[in-house]
Amino acid sequence: MSDLGKLLGGRLERILVVRVESREGKAKESEQPFQDLLAPDGFSFPFTLRYIRIVGTHNTVNKIFHIVAFECMFTNKTFTLEKGLIVPMENVATIADCASVIEGVSRSRNALLNGDTKNYDWDSGYTCHQLGSGAIVVQLAQPYMIGSIRLLLWDCDDRSYSYYVEVSTNQQQWTMVADKTKVTCKSWQSVTFERQPASFIRIVGTHNTANEVFHCVHFECPEQQNSQKEENSEESGTGDASPAGQQLDPHALRAPSSSSLPSSPASTSRSPSRQHQ
């Protein structure tokens, strides 16, 4: 059932809401508008209903609550809830799930979330930020209970990185869930932590042995074990350390450097609409 009129006396288990949000002090439609609203703990669906009331309680820009579209549907899919939030089993940091990169510099918008872990090189396929300035921030469609993430750091040469990861539900209070600032990190990174409510995940690079930029190719949360097994199987099967499956010529290719970034990455990286082209 997708029409509210058909729901009179019907059964409801899943609601999708599109909303208008604020970002950087400007009111505009959210880039990740859909939210799955499920029954809170102690309350069970399905049930018979005739009316649905949605009450806005907060707007970061003004005193008005905006809804762009509303749908009601029934689904047999089961969800795990913790503290009233969904505990996702599948990767929710995808374009299909309305996640987006709201801070970070890339030649291709949301390249971090497109799932491509093969086609990247010295000039494209990664998202980055200047060390000591800015970060890479992913916004999920809604708050989830997250207990793991997986990253692919740019690894077309022998460089290593250091970084830390924070999560937040409002971009005001941040909780550090991983501190890799004193660790030498390369290629795939599996990060697990106690489950936290999270709408925003911030990755802050603190060191790069090659230059002053932190580069990340892929991000997912929660970590997908099946994908990890496939990556390990392909690497052992080919015997090729290069993620793109190619023999790279360091003399013919130019490594990412601060010169490949916009002149002011701290200001340019704040909005996806102004990412490096």
C-alpha cells in the first residue's frame, strides 16, 4: 500500500518521510531525504489505523517543520531495533540509501560511496582533505546504531596514513570511536567499536608518509564481511598487490599531492556542490 487513502483500516509497518533540512546555514532539501520510521521498543506493528500524525520538534533554521512527500507501506522485512534505532546489517552508506559525502574533496561527487573499489588511480576515484584542515564527513539518511565501519585508504604506492574516526547525530557533539593517530595504516581498514547512534561519520587524517593530504577510496558502515572475504579472495587469487589489478609505473604516473587539491581545501571541501573538478 503506497497511497494513504488505501490505508484506512489497513495495516502499517513502514513509513518513509521526505524532509527539508538545513546545511551550512542555508535551508534546502536534504540530500538524503528518506527515513525509515519503525515502531519504538515495546510497541509492535502491524496494527489497524485510520489517522497518522507527524509532529515536527526541531528545525535548525527556523520554527517551521517541512515535509515534501509522505508514503505508507507494508513490508514483511524484519528490523533489529536498539534504543529505538535500526541496527543495520547491510551497508547503509550508499547512494541508493540516500547517504552522501558532505565534506571532503573529490573529482566525482560521492565517489567514496559508489561501491567501486577497483577503478581508482593517481588522479581519480578517491576523496581527500588537507592534513590539519577539514575532514571527510559522511551523512547517513537517518540515525542508525553503528558498531563498525570499513575504509579503503588510497594504496597505489607504499605510503601509509594515520587517522581517527568520530560519530555524531547532530554535528555538534562528536564521539571518537577509533584512534589510529599513532598507527601505520595502509589499504583496507576494519574498525569496530561499541554500537553508537550515528547520523554523521567524520574521518580525520592526521599523517601521510608521502604528502600533506589524506586520501580515502571507499567507505562502508557497517562493515560487510562478505565483501571483505571477496576482496581477500581476489587478492590471493591474482597475486597482484595493486587494487586496480594493474602494474603501475611510478615514473609514468603522478602520485596525489597537495597540488592536485583546490588552493583552499578547507573552504572548498565544505559543500559537495563545490568539490574539485
